[in-house]
Amino acid sequence: MNKNFEHSELRAIQYGCGKMGKLILRYLYEKGVTIVGAIDSNPSLIGQDIADLIGLEQKLGITISGNPEEVFAKQPADICIVAIGSLMTEMYPLLTIPLKYGVNTITTCEEAFFPWTTSPEFSKRLDSLAKDNYCTLTASGYQDVFWGNLITVLAGASHKIIAIEGQASYNIEDYGIALAKIHGVGLPSAEFAAKISQANILPTYMWNSNEWLAARLGLTVKNINQKITPVIAEQPTASRLLNRTIAAGECLGMTATIDLETNEGPIIQAKSTGKIYGPADQDTNNWTIKGQPDINVTITQPATVELTCATIVNRIPEIMVANPGFLTTHNWPSPSYRGRILPSYLPTK
Amino acid sequence: MNKNFEHSELRAIQYGCGKMGKLILRYLYEKGVTIVGAIDSNPSLIGQDIADLIGLEQKLGITISGNPEEVFAKQPADICIVAIGSLMTEMYPLLTIPLKYGVNTITTCEEAFFPWTTSPEFSKRLDSLAKDNYCTLTASGYQDVFWGNLITVLAGASHKIIAIEGQASYNIEDYGIALAKIHGVGLPSAEFAAKISQANILPTYMWNSNEWLAARLGLTVKNINQKITPVIAEQPTASRLLNRTIAAGECLGMTATIDLETNEGPIIQAKSTGKIYGPADQDTNNWTIKGQPDINVTITQPATVELTCATIVNRIPEIMVANPGFLTTHNWPSPSYRGRILPSYLPTK
């Protein structure tokens, strides 16, 4: 029923109202999307009107619920935005909920950006569930543009690609405790070392993103390796997130280095560092396409959080017209700037 | 007949074998395109085998002709690449030749990148001619990616665009005498000033490119202004192209500043400087999307000539499947990296 646009607005449910979700809610609101539901498990958020969350004077009459099943059962919606966690193991059960109710879903979950190798079973099940309920699941965020389409657009001006090299960093302070844990923040360096082999099993953002990039370029993966190394504090570094100072010798975070070989020749080597920033640190995003000719791109001080949320919202119209199933964006056009997001021009599924 | 791909190769005619054409020929050859003809008006090139031009040991049996009509009349081809001049007034008669023979054509002509406002009459006539002969004309080059798709891809991660600001420079030494003339290279500064009002009538690369950018973003032009200012040599600067040293006080080239207002709100302001470089100068390409959030991109030392030629060649498969007529790339996908360019997967028109 919610596919027929018998209503005049695009109706969204925000699932996850933390740092990201809050900003997504504001962007949705400002682009003309009607927010019909909001969900979070944080007791301090439950019951709040979303107008308070996004800084509007007038209440919107939509309060944050702690019960996702109830929200979806009661409220038809066209799109659900899930901004909670980074890994498929954690996100799988949560993603099944909107899909079960036939609601198109886009998530910030970084592994879901291209999870076919790292979580094939969960991916297959989500794909079936989406198809059974005639809706679409996809994932997007910062990496969709800055580790993905930005590179493929520049590749379109290359005669011959030998290697693609990337380097990016993000501040764990900007995200949450869940992310800090995966990155080993605050561990004594000896303890991180002991856990490296275990951490190596988990895909890092760059892993999934580099597989996406290869697929987008029509390249097939021959071999992919991930190496995780700790970033050790050289001097005491205050963390708001941990509410303590990380001592010299403790972990600030980690660097993941991906080496991807393709059957076609070009290699992809990318390094992402997630850590608690010191006062002089900034987000970075630098890529080089080595070949004929070399192409070097730098994004200066990317506003990673805002760019993630804006990209997610700009992707919505494409999900609305996509085929049912779990689809990754590697064979979609790159996200478009959209002044408004209105359903009038969207066909029904 | 040349649309039916009854042959197993993609057959190209290179029209213009100067600095750009020579590199395009090599890229075509290395990507598996069969070169069936080459044309140039320069007497020192006529009669040369293109193998010599691109540095192959074995002759290819294709010599440069000074007679375009003869080449097209004799030799069926699937695509013609025209790399000669920058302005429609100059290029119009030349572009009619391949079109008359029903050969798909792509040109480096910068005005042709989006000529609908600056040369509406010529554009309309070329469109009719292409349609009458069931073939496609388009233009591409460096600006297709670096002043165009690069910006629109980043815009896809923006919540709100207030302004797009660009700054680019190129070395006139890399191009030719024709370009040097348009840029006032070597003129005494007083003489350039006298000619500014006249030069203002001619569209600069950035003008057409900014109109393309607005169209690509779905914005409509309310007002566009171009200001041309000379770049005066502060010290003597040697020019290989002019075969003399430009004295202090003479013009090294010019800066064109475009101010484009849209009916939808966002403005585009871009500045391109074309001049004879001193030893410390490098090509630059910097863009800022001002809005929520700001996005800053820098391409470090872009290899403008190589990137132009590679983009042109990578665009070929899209022309082969495009509708007949004069089409600009603003509503095509961005150019794709292509390891090979083979006709096997291209449908006929």
C-alpha cells in the first residue's frame, strides 16, 4: 500500500536518532520529506518530539519510540533510514524490521555498502526478504562519494590505470562508543596487539568500499588483504567520547590497510585511519590514480558526518525507483544534488 | 552502412593530428580501435604514416591526408575525432564534413561542449545535419570531468548549495598558436586593453563549461557574465610557442571570470587563466561548493592535455549508442574508464 503514493508526501521513518540520525532528520525535514516516525533505543531520547531534536520551535507531533515493531505496524511509510551500527552481524536483525513491513530502507551501515564477500549469508537473506516484500534495501554514506564515485569519475579521464591509492582519516569522537570499541580506543598497546588477529576478521569500512570501487570499475577481485595496526598515543590526548584522557602508550584508534588485486591488472591500495583526534588533526581524503596520466585529488577537511547524512538523503529518490531486493549502489549513477525530495515525480513500484 | 558493425572492429578517423590529435591516435590504437584515416592541413604532416606520428615501429599503412572530403568519401568509419579549434565559428564548417557522411563525431572544441547560448544557429544546423544523416555529434575533454562531473559528483554529497566557486589554469605553451592569439599572448598591455571589449564577445572555455554545469545540476541560467582581464608579464618569460621572450609589460595571456546566476538560487563563479607559464607555474584546478557543508577539492598538477585526450577516447562508446543529433554530455553519465574500446557490445543505431 505504501508504494502507491496515494498521499502527496514522501513519508520517512528514522531508525536511529543519535548523532547521524539527528542530522538526517533535519535534512529530511528541510528537503520536504514528511517524518512519520522515529526510533531509538536510548532511554534519554525516547518520548522526545523530533522537533526538539532538530531544533524547531513548533512540535512536529512525532515522538521517538523505543519499539520499532510498533512503529512500522502502525505507520505506513515510503522510506526508512537506518543509522545505527557499522557491521552486518549487529545490523542484520534490525534491518529485517522495515523490510518485513515492505518499507524501502537505506542504511549508513558501512559493511552493507558492499557486503557480498564479507557477509554473504546475511546479505542473501536480506535480499530475499526485500524481494518477498517488494521493497529495496541499500547502503550509502560518505564513502559512496568520497571513496567511490569521486574516484570512478576521475578514472573516466584516465587512459590507463595501474593502481589506485587512497588515504583517509576520521575522528572517532564524531561517531560513538560502538565505533571506539571496534577501533581499540583506550586499550593499552599490548592488548591491542593481542586482539589484532581477531580484529582482522572484521571488515573495515575501506574493505567494503574498495570492493565496491573494483565492482564499479568493472574489475574483479583476485585477492584482498586487510592489515590492521594500532595508532598509539605519543602524548596524552583528551577524549570527550570516553570522558577521560588517553595516556601516552594507549591506543587512539587504528589504521586499516587494504590491498586489493584484480584479475584485470589495476590494484587498489587504501588506508583508513580512525582515531581520537588531537587538536591539530583533521579529516583527510587523498587519492591517486597511478597510470597514464597520474591523477591526484585532495578533499580538504571533509565534513565527514554532514557529507554522510546529505549523501544518504540525496540517494532516497533512487531507492524509490529501484528494483526490489538488496542492491548496492555500485551500478547506480552517482548521487545527485537535490534541492527538494518530493514524491510527485517518483513512479510506483 | 557504417552503423551495422558488419566488421569486427571500431573504425576511427582522426581529424586534426597536432599535439592533441597525435596523443588521441596513440590512445585509440592502444585501446584496440582501428584507425582508418587521419587528416591534417599542416603540409609537414601530410603523407606521414600515423605509425611514425605515434611512435610505432611497424607502419600502419594509414597516411595523413590534407583532403577531408576524400577521406570520408573513400573510407567508411564509425567515429571521427575532431581536435582542431576552440570556437564554433571556426569549427562549424569542419564539423559538417564527417556528419555529412553519417560518421559519429566527437570534438575537443571547447565551445561545442555546451554551445546552445553562445552559438545557437550553428548548433541548430549541426543538430539537423546529424539527424538527417543518422549520426551523433558531441564534445568532450578535460572540462567534461574536471570542471563538470567532478563537481556534480561532489554536489551529490551536499545538503544545500549556495555557490560553486572554481579556479583553473592551463599553459598556452601546451596548445597552439591559435589559442595564443585568442588569449592576447605577446600583446603590449595597452593593446590588450583595447581589445578586451571585443574578446568579451567570444565565449571562453569556462563560460560554456559553467552553463553545462548548471544544466547538469538541473539549474536554469538567470544571468551570465564574463569578464576578461589580461595577465601581464612581470618579468621576461620565454615562450617556445612564440619562439621569443615575452617582455615585462606584455601579455602572457588572460583570465576569464564567469558569474552565473540561476533562477533556483545557487550561483556559479569560476575563473580560468590561460597563459604562457614561467618555470614555477603549474596547471591548477580547485573548486569549492559553498553550502551545507562546504566541500573543497583540489586536483594537484593535472595533466590537462593527457586528461583531455583520454576523456575524449573514453567517451566513444557512449556516442556510438546515443540518439542521432548534436547532443551535449550534460545528461549523459560521467565518462567511464575503459581498458579497451571494442565494438562487439555496441548496438547499431
